[in-house]
Amino acid sequence: MLRNKYFLIFLAIFYSNCESASNTTLQLPITINPLVQDSIQRDDLTGGLIYVHGTFFENVTFNDIVKNLNYKPSHQLKKNLQSLVVLGLAAQANGLTVEQFEFIQASKWTIIISVEELANVSNNITLPLNDKMPLIIIQEAMFRVLEKKFNFKTEEIAERLNTTKEEIYAFLEPGWIKVVNFITQKNILALSTNYTIPPFYIAEALNMSLSELYNSTLPQLEDILVNKIDIIKGL
């Protein structure tokens, strides 16, 4: 037992010394993307546990863990990475394997936001990010970044979906898709009103069906608002 303890400590130190430079972005929402990302720094013990179970933690998501343990997402999202790593080990002991992971390939609904953007909108975030920060703070900051970029309020979504902001922050993929759909439709309808163009004609000009337009991902929506706005103006 003592030998195993020293071996784990050795691996933790080895891992922390060999870890590459931290990234400056996060794949979000954190609920459906890899739980362990380089932009969140880990202490030696947490890093050692991750290293020992490298194949498992390379792709495991918050989504995989809470589904396996049948836990309520909104409660677990208040925990930090250290605690979620322990929950990940509990899920592993409960039979969760890499083959069961839902997002070996990233969800198409994933977005990427820099940690600086997150820190700029939240007084609760200081850089560098560390493994003691509750994950809900990251999710909340993500929504603030999106609110500014896409001109909406999270309260609007909560009202539309008859839920709370806290539960929205903890949405897994089906709930997150509803959030993205709301943001996209709100922006398309705003374009329609501003330029007096029916949404159908906006979709047609972009070589999309109306359904495809309304089901755009956030990167696709941003591309429309930034790079294709002249096409819409010219209708």
C-alpha cells in the first residue's frame, strides 16, 4: 500500500513536469466536452490520478459521469475539477468504460472560447484557471460571453424553457441544443426585422432550407452575422 502511494506521487510529479504548456481556450459547454482540458491547471495529485487513468480521462465528459452515476447535473456542476475527477473514478468503478463514452468525437454543438474572454466577463474567474474552481463558474461566464456576442439574455431562455438559469448552465446536449436553437432563431428573426426580409428568403440566399438555418450551430450563426451579412443586406 505504501509502495503504491509513493508510486502515485512519483507519477504525479512526473506528469506535472512533462505536461505541455497550457492551452488558452476551452471547448464548451463543459458539460459535453472533455472534462480534463489543458487550460485548467491541475495540482500534482489530481494530475497523477488523471495520468494513471489516462485513456479514461482523455475523453470522459461530465455528461458521461453524471449519466452513469444517475446524478442530477445541476448539483454536480457546482463541484470543481478535483471533485469531478474523483466522481469519474467512481463512475469507472461503477462500470463506465471508454467504449460507452458519448462524445469520443466532439459534438457538433461544441464552441471554443478563450479563457481570457471568460475572465473578462466574470469577477469570479482569475487566470490561470485551476482545478479548484467550480465548473458552474465557467459555464456562467460562457453564457455571459455569448450574451454579448449574440444579443440575448439567459433569463429569456429560462423563461422560454420554464426552467432556471442554474439548470441551464448544467444542460447536457439535448438541453444545450435548445439553447443554441433559441439564440439562432432570435438572431435570424432580428435580421428579418431589421432588413424587412422574411427568414425564408434569408435561408434561400444562404443556400439553406429554413430548417437548416434555424438549426445552425453557434459558429455557423457567427459566420452568417459576420461574413455573410452583405448577402442578406443585398436581398
